Amino acid sequence: MANNKLIIEVTADTTEALEGIKEVTEAANECAEALEKLEKVMGRLTNKKDSLFIEVPVVLNGKAIAKKVSEFTETRERL
């Protein structure tokens, strides 16, 4: 029997994709930090059990690629 082998080598440049992922990650981290700060400020302004609904779009190169919807409920345990 013949021993047939097929060898395929694939080379891909992922630099641009990795840069895009890094940019999205940085934007998401900034959004998370901003939401945490907002939650703290809202907690100082009110002692009520209020809810805050926030929708944060993630934009990369002018295109909205994701939406993060968060809901914060102020409770006495968090304060």
C-alpha cells in the first residue's frame, strides 16, 4: 500500500485582530470602571432602594459591536 501524505502549512497575520481585541478590552474596562464610579456616587446621593438601568454600547472603528446592559440596585449591604 502506498503511504500518501498531505502536508499543508498555513500562515496567518493576526496582528490587526489582536489590536482590535485589545482596543475592545480597554473600552470594556473603561466602561466597567465608569459604572463602578457611578454606582458609588449614586449610593452617596440616595439611601433609597433605587434601580439604575444603564446601556453602554461598545464602539470600534465607528461600529457598535456590542451592548452591555447593567442594572444596579442600591441596597444597604453595598453601602
